[in-house]
Amino acid sequence: MIPLSWYLIVSAALFCIGLFGVFARRNAVAILMAIELMLNAVNINLLAFWRYRTPTEPIGLAWSIFVLALAAAEAAVGLALVISIYRERDTVIAEELDTLKY
Amino acid sequence: MLTFMTFFPLIGVALILLLKPFNRESDELIKRIATGTSIVTFILSLVVLGMYNRADPGLQLVGRAVWIDVLNIQYYMAVDGLSILMVLLTTLISMLATAGSWTGIEHQVKQYFVFMLLLEAGMLGVFLAQDLFLFYIFWEFTLVPMYFLIGIWGGARRVYASIKFFLYTMAGSLLMLLAILYMGLSNDTFAVPELVAGRSAFAAAQNWLFLGFAIAFAIKVPLFPFHSWLPDAHTEAPTAGSIILAGVLLKMGTYGFMRFNLPLFPEASVTFAPTIAVLAIIGIIYGAIVSFAQTDVKRLVAYSSVSHLGFVMLGIFSLNNLGLQGAILQGVNHGLSTGALFYLVGVIYEKRHTREMSDFGGIWRAMPIFSALTLIITLSSMGLPGLNGFVGEFTILMGSMGSEALGPYPWIYTAFATSGVILAAIYLLWMFQRVFMGPLDNPENQALRDVNWGQLAIILSFLVFIVWIGIAPSGYFALMDETVAALVRSIGSAVVAMP
Amino acid sequence: MNPQSLLPSVPEFLAILPEISLVILIVAVLAYDRILKPAERRRVGLLAAWGSIVILLITVGLWVLFREPEPNRSLVESLMWGGMIRNDLITLIFRVMFLVAVAIVSLISLDVPALQRGEYFALLLSATIGFSLMAAGSDMIMLFLAIETASISLYILTGFLTDDRRSTEAGIKYFVYGAFASAIMLYGLSLVYGITAQTNIYVIASLVAQSGAIPPEINGLFLLATVMIVAGFGFKISAVPFHFWTPDAYEGAPAPVTAFVSTASKAAGFAVTIRVFAAGALGAPNFDSEWWAMLVAITIVTMTLGNILAIFQSNIKRMLAYSSIAQAGYTLIGLVALTPDGSGAAMFYLLMYVFTNVAAFGVVVLVSRETGSDDMQDFYGLSRRAPYLALAMLFALLSLGGIPPTAGFIGKFFIFKAAVDAGLWWLALIGVLNAFIGLYYYLSVVKYMYLYRSDDEEERIPVSRAASVALALSVLGIIYLGIAAGPAFEWTRQAGAAFFPFSG
């Protein structure tokens, strides 16, 4: 069987890609996608831990389903906000959202 | 009884606020209610005086109840020899100040008198609270009405002055709060008598705690070099505000030293006594010298306060009977004399809308009664024998002369302080001369009318006490004798036990 | 729970009665919204407000009449629904805060035309469910779900005004930061699950307390998980350095929503934070643990930076945003004291902060509706334009600044006392210095309202009855907690003990 650490490395890599994406991308939709990547990394973690640590109880499994539901809800809300922004100013570039200034 | 007296002004506030729903609101009525309330409060304080037993050094007329059970915070009000005169002074000055602002306040009359009455309640609370937490609440609470009194009805730079006043005082208070917390925790109580009894629990940190309290009080007094808020606040405040500020609020500082610093940290008091005495003397001389340089009468009186309060501080930190008694009495004297001076300045400011000395001259001819009264009060402020100022200053100087706390040569302090008396005589007489003497050549001054009956009544009520204390001070001393003696004994025994 | 019986027992049912009632209320609000004519739109808000007041009465009534949640229950007895939630005094007190907040916020949003929609109030209530479960949750899965329920509702509420540039921008910023922070937190939670093979925080705590339960070689991983979780929680309570969203979201969101986010949401964040850390799920609650040092650093930076940045703001909502960051710092002092008293003081502080900040934002709502902006200049001469509004604002500001006799003073007193009690007098000193800085800018607003004049002093500001009731309630709360703090503090202190089931 593949050791647990392999899964964890994949998940950590995915998480870091997501993290990088949030900081590097300027398009709000791309940032959203990067966040989704991070959530998927969490899912890999949860499933791997479930399989290796608590195979008799479906804790991690149930949890990961909740995370999926959350990801869907976040995507819905996030895209709705993006659309309402786009309608108003024809842009979804993060830096151009600067009405609120320090 | 004390509780009833303290919160009585709030009944006046409630009445004033209720006028609107009943459609009876008018400035005239508000003024009447406010003045009436403060008169009744004064009478109540006389009743307290009647109930007060001068032979008992301890706390009297105790009102005590549990307030915040968990932390053992109590509602604890009582009066003793240190506070009885302060209470009388508060009610008297508040009464005169409220009555004295009958004509000077033109806008937002309702708010003004509400704040005056709130202030009176807060000040009484400060002098009566025997629980540190309760004391702190009253202490801070007095800031809010005073802030508005200066800020809304003050002079040209009122906004600046009010904020400076507020922040300065708060800065000191917050450090005091920390000290209060520390002490409260060490003994699991905030009641002052219990803390005095359980002093040993925080004796190790007492130098720091002493400073925590001392800075808060020193700012209030104000002790040099914490005085810079005072000239601004005094000058910009409306007349009644200045009267109360000088008459009562500054006494909260000196009272705090006597009520908290001395009994709670006697060893630290002895340690710091020379330092504070030196600062007090710098204050005396500095205040006097700066007074010379003033062209604004009100500012001059404000700086003279710094000088006078220096005497009070010197008296307190002589740490002996004479010094402390003189300090308390001088506190009252300063309240009366300086309060009266501010009132007089206010009267003339209302007529002429200027306070520059150069605008005046020869007022005696136009307003003989006013000028004569001013002369007496000026003389009292500089300590002429036969008037109140002399009694207080003399007692303090005697006290400092025989003080053991001030090192082997206490007479040096006395000598410097005495020079302050001389300086006071010079700058006050000089001021008097420039304003009242000389030719009456300014046409605006020629049109001045003398004081009316109402103003005369207020000035005379100040004068009655000024002369009374000057001629027969023994009755006043008798009120505090026992308490001060007990305090001095306790400091003495603590110091003897010092390693 | 008895695994054989499918029906919940009475205590289990009572434990989620407020949430059940809230769900019913949401359905009622949405249905009622459908049958209303356009002219009676504000009634939907009235229904939400009254409904939440009724639920508040039910919740408090259960406590007063039946002592439910029973304070003497052991930890095991108080864990309900298979350990998903814990029904204790903490839960009760936080529920009271949320319900008070949602009721008052509903009242002040009643007369804002853009907000008179069923969805708006339904979302407020669903966020409240989230908060309530955050306060009750004692299982990582439950906490995660509760946090997201609340957060997603709040993202929508923040961007609710779709034709207002600032509102949508605030919405998307809040959303991006929020989703990002919760993804990080979730990763941390999943690591904790992997390390301990448990999800219940109390089980984890007892496990962590055993020496050797976590092999030393993965200690670093556990610490990483802790950091990630701190980031997620720090976001909810807007602690520095996770505060970037706060000024933007507070400024752009509709003012009633800002009031809600700054009070209820923050309180809920604290409920979770204190529960997790005080229980010891991420290491024993003592001054040697790494997370403690981390939280202390966050506390100090949060107070100081919040206060200093607040000084420079010219927009009142932004100023209050930074002030709320600073206030979070004070509250954290209560947590890092790591004593039942400290946690109790933090709860008291949050309770008084609900009243105070709702009052402040309530005034901002009314003033900015009249002037059309939320610039500080709108407050010039407010005491002449609207004396009662100015008075309410004065009380709120005095309370924020910690001047007696308001609740804010007592709150700070309890917090600082707890810190000194725990030997952290230096932290109390920093807190006191910060309180002084804070006074400066709170006093500036007082100055604008009372000492400055403006040109449109003649224009009165209309105040609806609902709003005046809401403001009166908050001001009464401020004064009541300021003068008679005893019972409330006794209550929160008792609850504070429940945070620490494993010590003492």
C-alpha cells in the first residue's frame, strides 16, 4: 500500500499551488479557483487520514463531503459577487477594485 | 444621608429634563431649578456638618453596601476630618458658581445646568467614596461634564483646552487604575480602611504604587511640571467652570494625596517627601514668576493657582499635624479666594468682553464697590494677616519648618516658600494697580456700571467665609484635628518600623 | 446519548431549541415576505425583530425558569448530539449576545429602503444560527460548518446592495479574504484530525494532555496546524495581522450589516477561539505553550495597530472598524490570561461591546442616511441637529473609550484585573496605554458632535420609532452594565469556568 505521506505530499503541493495562486493571480475568478484548489487539498488530507487513521469510522469521509458542499456554496456566492462587480465596472481585476481606500 | 446629598443634584437634573415633556421648558425656570438644587445641596451639607462628630477621628456616617459581589467591590461612602471641609467647599462653590452663571450663559442653557449639577454630584462622590473602585468612577466621571463645560461654553481656544484637560487627566488616571487593580488584588478588597489595615500585602511594591497614584493626583493639583494643562483650561473655561476648576477640582488632587497616598504608602511618602516638596517649591516660585508675565487677568489668576497649590503640597508633605491642617485649610482658602477672583474677572469680562490688563485702568472710579471688594479678595489671596490666606500659609510654613520628613534642614524649604508669599504680594498688587488704579482714560471703561445686587450677594458670600476663616480659624481646624492627628500618628508609627 | 434511541432526549432537544426556532423564523420571514404588498415592506423586518426577541425570551426563560443549561453538569453530560455541541452557560450567554444583536440590528435596518427584503432578514437570521452553533460547537466538523454557515451569509449581506459600488467591492473583498482564511483554517483542522484521529475538541484536549500522545517528530506539524487555525480564528475576530478585510468590509457594507459583523460575528469568533484554546485542544492552556506566546504577540499588535490607525481615519465607519480591531485586542487579553476570570471578563466585554457598537453604528446608519455619506464631517454639530442621536453616540463613544459610568469602563476593568491577577501586569499596562490612545479618537468624534458647528444645523435628522427603540435599548444596556455589572459579571464568570474543564 502507498504510504500515507505520499498523499500528504500531494495535498501539501496542491495547497501551496492554491496559496501561490491567491497571491499571484489578479483576476478575481482565478483567485476563486485557487481557493478551490486549497479546499481540494484539504479533501485529499481528510480522505487520506480517514483511510489510514480511522478506517472504521467515516469521520473524514463525512467531513470531506461537507467540504465539497462548502466549496460549491462558496463558488456560488463568490461568482455571484463577481458578476455583480462585473456588471458595474466591467472588470474583475483585483487591483482595480479600489473605491475603498486606506 | 451622604448618598442622598451626593445624588441630590441628579434630582435637579431629572427635573430639568422632565420640563420638556410637560411643555414647561424655559431658560428662566431651568436656572431656578438648578440654583435651587444647588442651594438645597448646600443645606444638606450643613446638615451633614451638624451630624458630624469632630471628636471622632474615624469614618463617620458610613453608608455601605455590596456592589459587585465577585470582586468584593463595595459602595462605601463616609466622611471624616479630611473630607468634611472639602464637602462643604464643594457645595458652597457649586452653589455660588451655579448662581453666578445666571447671566453669563446665553446658549444651550439646559445642557449647561445639567452638566453643572452632574459635576457637583461627581465631585461630592470623589470626596466621600471610601472604596477605590467607587472613587475612581467618580473621579473619572467629573471629567465628562467639565470637558463639555470648557468645550461648549468656553473662550476662543476652548476645543484645544478641553481636550488637553481631558487627555492630561486621563493619562494620569489610567496609571492610577493599574495601581488600584494591583492593590485590590493583593487584599481582595477595594475598601480603603481595609487596605490600610492590610498594607503589608503590597508594601513591597509601594514605591511604584505611590507613583501611580501620585502622578494622577499631581496632574490634577497641578504639581510642577504637570501643570501645563491648567492655564489653558482655566483661561478658556466659562466663569463658573474656572471657579469650580480652581475651587474644587484641583482640591481633588490634594485630597487624593492625603486620603490615599499618605495612609496607604507611609514609607514611600516619607521617601518621596523631599522630592515632592522641592517640586512644590519650584511650583510656588515658577507660578509666581510666570504670573508676572501675564497680560490676561484670568491667566494671571490661573498661574497664581499653580503657586498657591505649591503651598498646599508643601504642607501635605511636611507630614506633620501643622502642615496637613494648614494644607487642608489652604485648600479651602484657595478655593474661596481664587474662586472669588475668577468670579470677579467673569463679572468684568461680561461687561467689557476683554481680559487684557492694558484695556483697563482706573476702574476704581467707575466701579468703587466692585473694586473695594476685589481689593479685599486680592489681599486674601496674597495672605494678608486677618484674612484667610494668611492663616493657611502661615500654618503650612510653620509645619514645614518643623517637618522631620524634609531632612535635617527643613527651614530651607520654608525660606524658599516664604519668598513665594512675597512674590505673590508683588504680582497681585501690580495686577490690581494696573486694572483699578491710574487714570480712567478708556471711554469704554467710563461707561461701566457697578455690580448689581445679585452679583454683590455672591461676592459677599465668598467674603463672609474669607473673613471668617481669617479671624476665627479655630473652628475649622477643630473639624479636622482628630483625623489629621490620627493620620500623622499612623505615618509616624509606620516610619519608625521602617528598616 | 443513548445510541439505541433514535429520538433525542429532552436536554438534547432543548440544547438546540434556539436554532430550531431560528430556522422556523427564517421560513416565516421568507413566507411573510411573499405575501406582503410593497407598501408594507417594513413589516418583514418587524417580524424578524419580534421573532428574535421572542427566541431571546425563550432562551433566557429556559435558564431562568428551568436552569437549562444546567450549570453543574459534568463535561460529558453537557456534550450533546454525539459530542457535536456542548450546551453550557457559555453557549447560553453567547446566544443571548447574538439574539440581542440580531434584534437590534433588525430594528435599525427596518427603515432602510434598500434592505427591506425578506432575504436580507433571512440571511441575518441564518448568520445568527451559524454564530449560535459556533458558540455551542465542540467538534471540529461542527465548528467548521457553523463558521461557514455564518460566513457565507455575511458575505452576501456585505455585498447586499448590488447597485452600490462600495458594497459589492466590500462583499468581494470580504469573501476572498474569508474564503482564503477558512481554507487555511480547514487545512489546519484536517491536520489536527490526522494527528489525533479525533474531531471532538475535548477528546483531543485530553489526548494532547497525555505525554507522548503526539510523537515528538510531528510536533512541528502540530504547531503548523495551530498556526493555520490561529489564522482562521484571527480572521473571524479581525486580529492583526488577519485584519486586512476589516476596514474595507466595514466601510463598504450597509451600516446595519457592519454593526452586525462587528459585534455578533466577532463575539462568535471569540466564542470559538476561547473554547478551543482554553480547552487545550492545541496544547495545554498554560504560559509555556507556543500558541500562548503567539496569541500574546497578536494581542499586543492588534491593540496597538488598531488604535494607532484609527486616529488617522476620516470616515466614521473606517474609524470604527479600526477601533473594533483594537477592541478585539483588549478582549484577547482576557483570553491570554488563561483563567476562568479572564475568559469571563472577555465574555463580559463582548456582551457590553454588542450594546455599545450597535448603538454607535445605529447612529451612523441614521446620520449617513440623511447626509448620504459617512464622512466624519457629517457629525459636526450633531448635538444641535439631533440631540438625542448625539447623546446615544456619546454614550457609545464613552463606553468604547472606557469612561465610567458606562459598561466599557467596567469591561476594561474586569479585563485588566484578570490580566494583573494572572501576573500579566505588563500586558495590562500595554492595554492601559492603548486605552489612552483610543480615548483620543473617540473624543475627537465627541468634539465634532458637541463642540463644532456646521452649516446645516437647522436640518433635523428624522429618527423612526423602531430605530429610537433600538438605540434606547442599547444605551440602557450600556448604562445598566456600567452601573450594575455585578449579576452579569457573576454570570459570565461562572461561564468562564466552563471553558477550562481540565484544569483545577
